[in-house]
Amino acid sequence: MERRVGDRRTYTRGTPDRRRYERRRARLRSLLFTSLALAVPHHLKHTPLPGPVSGPRVSTAIHSIVAVPPEQAYEGLIREAAARYRLDPSLIRSVMAAESAFDPSSVSRDGALGLMQLMPHIAEAFGVEHPFDPRENIMAGAQLLRELLDQHHGDVALAVASYNAGPTAVADYGGVVPPFAETEGYVKRVRDLMADAPPGTND
């Protein structure tokens, strides 16, 4: 029901006109608050924080990533093992290349493991707990090479043949490289790799 008070138009509470009037006012208030809420973050996001920033400010950035070739990835460990077991670094490196092509997760059909392809019983004998750990694997392989070199009085070919075919096979053939195609090819490959080593890598 409509009533006039001076020049203003009023509505009796509960009438349809009054309800429409209140709904319009509610919509206007809602629009006003929404506009304010959207506007405030826009103005605040560029406002600096008050007061000085305490403590050092550290930032890091990666501008480029340089991939290390597999044959260089274990150079530090190779040199450490060579120094510990008095070996030519190129011998360790070449055996590793022939055995696993520098793949630390390599597993052969016979069950040899890791970079230097240690058989499980060899790994156990040298105290290797984690055969896929590059350091453990390289150190054990280098120790085995040292023992084989000592056994064959420094003869690299026989030591490498024993590493591939086993000391028993070399002994069975009278202390020469066994006439197995795989072993002969293996010894040739290791010696060729040693001969082709870049200058300065064997120091």
C-alpha cells in the first residue's frame, strides 16, 4: 500500500511494492561491495611492504645446463681409484667402457652389475653393499684389477682376460689369453681404448 510523506513515496511493510523496493536496494548494495572488493587488491598488489626487509636477500638463477658426456661423468672416481690401487686411469676407464658403456644401472645376462659389471660373488667378496653405487662399484672393480695385475706380474692383457673370463680360464690355458672369441675381442677392445685415450687423461 502506497503512502505519500511530503514529496517522498513510501511503502507499507509487507506489500509487494515494498518487497521490490528492498530487493533493489539489496542488489545495489551487493554491487557496490563487489566493486570495492575487486578494486582493493588491484591497488594493493603494487604497494611495497612497510619498513626495511631484515636479513640478506638471496636469489638464484639457472641460465644453462651443460650435459657431461658419460665417459667424463666418473672421472673423479676413476682417478681416486687409480691413485688408491696404483693403476693407470685409462685401464679403469677402458674396462668400464667395455663392460657397461658407463651405465651405472647396467645388468648383464649373467647377472653382472653396474659400471664395472661386478658379479654378485665378487661384489660380496669386496664388501660392496650397493653395487649400483658408482663409487662402490668403481673401487671394487679397480681393486680386482690390481689383484689380477699382481697375479699376472703386470701383464695387462692377461689381467683384462682374467677380468672377462675369470682367472681359472686363463690358468687352464697355461697363462695365455683363452681362445674365446668374446675374451679375445674384449682384450683387444680394452687395449685399443687405452691406446686411443686423449693425452693427459692418464696422468
